[in-house]
Amino acid sequence: MKHEIKTRPILFFEKTNPPVFVVSAMIMLVFILVATVFTDSSKAFFNFLQHSIVKNVSWVFTFCTVLFLAFVLFLLFSRFGSIRLGKDDERPEFGYTTWFAMLFSAGMGIGLVFWSIAEPIKHYSSPPIQGAEAPAPIKQAMEITFFHWGLHAWAIFMVVGLSLAFFSYRKGLPLAIRSSFYPLLGNKIYGPWGNFIDIFAVVGTMFGVATSLGLGAMQVNSGLNFLGGCPETPLTQIVLIGLITACATTSVVLGLKKGISRLSHFNIWLSLILIFFVFLIGPSFYILKTFGESLKNYISNIVYFSYWSEWVATEGWQSSWTIFYWGWWIAWAPFVGLFIARISRGRTIREFILGGLLAPTIATFIWLSVFGGTALYLEKTQGAPISVAVSTNLSTALFKTLEYLPLDQITAALSTLIIVTFFITSSDSGSLVIDILTAGGDQDPPKNQRIFWAVTEGVIASVLLLAGGLDALQTAAIVSGFPFALLMVGMCFALFKELQNEV
């Protein structure tokens, strides 16, 4: 069994896996040039791809997400749970607090801040399930939002993270997506097949992270507009991407312990301050009631909601919501999964799943209940026109809600700072992961390569905003997530096969 991928320098890049690095960089370059020069044609092409995938193969996303959740839950309660991701006597590199902070910041971050109010309000004002027996709009809004951000999403990350951690730390293979297919391909993972898999992972990760950066730029722009009248334009958002990418580049150069972990701690503390403040000055009892009822409804109906959109929802609704989310999470899976694997050495499979599946899901539900519940309460009982603001501009949802609470200027400033820090942690974590993949699995890749990929992420996010804004971001997530969903099915089979040999 080989244990290394051959690497060599290219130009001023010191350590690269040439096929993966060059082909991935060329794909990004071609995309940037075409989308910049032929903006209108690119937008039409994005719409065509999105329509084709959602119309013809949306069931693949639905089937895969259910499969991934079932697989992860099976491993949690199986005899494989006691297997350690590393040597039998190895212990975790990071404590629980640091581990969870980095995991949550990389896993949800910007997206959760962006959608925690916009999504419940959108479903409340336009309920997707109609009819005499349909749930009440508020119940429906929170239930669907929990479904999109709950166990299915984190199970996708767990599949990739667990597979990478097992094959890298337990079997001594490179920390690269290709290693997950060793039981199926053997030493062929070091040849064209392995390069092909890693290129898919790099491209999917790039567009998944760029989607989040685009959403973050839109929301930071809305925050600055609320605070000081900063104009909300694509040019402003591109400037913001440039400034924050520079900060992310600094963080990624500092490395995992000095940069990313400290920044993750910082934005978790800022998030706790904001969420406690909104909970205490907002409708506290209503928030608690919303959390309890929504959690109960989510657990009761999780099987139904796992397949309902295939039979009930319209194509347009699917592409904007459920299929967009599944594509986005799957596009993020190489990035988040590899990053989680990188920080989880020494944990058992059961500990990995409990900490990486259940804990972040509960934390996400609390966040959604506080912000989404507050917005729904203000909309329903106080007549706050939050739904009007969301219909006009999704990125303003958070700030329009805070406007109806005390100290709105302070909370808006704090929220903008949180978005910026989540923006930076998403970008620097994504850059590190892409660099690891293009450097042959080296867990401490050269700094100049990290800078290259951090800048590339910012450029692609800018191009997507110019090529169609939110619609282009959603299309990029769906299109890049589809092929990797199929790879992840093979990843599950390979991991199960190797775990049986381990026992």
C-alpha cells in the first residue's frame, strides 16, 4: 500500500500535485474569463443548468441525503462506534470547546446568519404546503427551516469527515478525498482516478465556499447600509469581498492554531452575546415555545419531510429551497468534511458523530428559534413589515428585525461584525482545505498556495454576483453539488467495507 501522492513544484508554488492543481486552476480561470466576458450568456446558461437538474434528477439529491443520514445514524449505534480515528492510544488534538467552535464556524457560519430570518419569514408569507389540512403558516415555516438546517445537512458533512479521518489517521493514507475510495480502487487512487476525484472535490468546494462568500457580502452590505447609508450595489459587494478576502488570507497564513482556531473562538463568543441579547430583550417565552414545538414537529415529521418536496413542491420552490440546500451542503462537504477530519484526530467514531451531528444541529435550532421566532412574533403580533423587506431584499431580513428591538444600532453593528468573522473563517478554512487537496494531502501546505486559493475564492464569488446575484449563487451550489453526491454514495460503501475488515 502506498502512502504518499507524488508532489513537485510548479512555477513559484512549492508543493503541488500537478494534475489536480493545474486542472483545477484552469477550470477556475476559464470560468472566471467566460462569466466575466459573456455575463448575459453565462446567466442564461446557469438558469438552463439549474432547470435541467431540478426537473430531471432532483430525486438524486433527495435519495442521497436520506441515505447519508441513515448511514451516519447506523454507525452511531453500531459496533463500529468504538473505533478510534487514529491509533488506539491516541487522544484528540483539540479540546471540546475549540473543536466545536471551529466545526460550527466552518459548517454553517454565514449561511445561518443570512437565512435564519429570511427563510422562516419567506415560508410564513408564502406557505409551500397548501390546502385545508396544511399546517399553520408559522408551524410550517419553522418546521421546514429546521428540516433544511438539521440532521440531513450535518450528516452530509459527517460522511465525508468520518471517511477522511478514518482512512488518513487510522490507515495512514493521505488526507485527500481520493483516499476514501481505497477499498474500491486500491493503489489506483494514486493515478488518474484519484486525480479525477480530487479535482471534483476542489471544484465543488470552490463553488460551495464562493456561494457563502457571495451571501456574506450581500448581508455585510445591507448591514453597512443600515448603519451608515452605504449603497447596496454589486460594486460595493465586490469591494467588500476583496477587503474581507485580504483578512482571510492573513488568517490562513497564520495557520490552524494561530489563525483559524482563535478567530473561530472569537466569532462564537460574539454570536453568544448577540443571541443572548436578542433572547432576553425579545419575546423570550415565545422563543422557548417556538423551539420546543418546532423540535417536536421536526422529529415527528422528519421522515415525511425527507421526501415531501419531490411530490408536493413546485420545481421553482425546490430549486430555491430544498434542492438548493442539498446541493449547497454537498458542494460544501469536501471542504467542511476535510476540515472536520483535520481537527478530529484521536476521537472515536461515536464521539465524532455525537459531537459533529447532534451538537451542531441543536445549536443551529436554537439560533433559528431565537432569530426566526423573534421575526415571526414581530410580524404576527406587532405588524412589523419584515416579510415586505424580505421580498424586496433577502439580505436585509436580520437588520429589519433588529430595528424593532432596543439598541438596534449596536446589535446591527455586532451582527455585521459576526458576519465578517464568519466570512473570514469560511474563506480561510476553505482555502486551507483546497490547498491540502491540491498539495497531495499535505496537512501543512505552503503559505503562498493558501494565498492563491483564498484570492481565487474571492474572485469567483465576485464573478457569480456579477453574473446573476443570488440566482447565480444558488445555481452554482446545485450544479457543483450534483456530481459529488454520486461520489459520496461510493464513499459510504467503501467506508462500510473497510470498517467490516477493521472489526
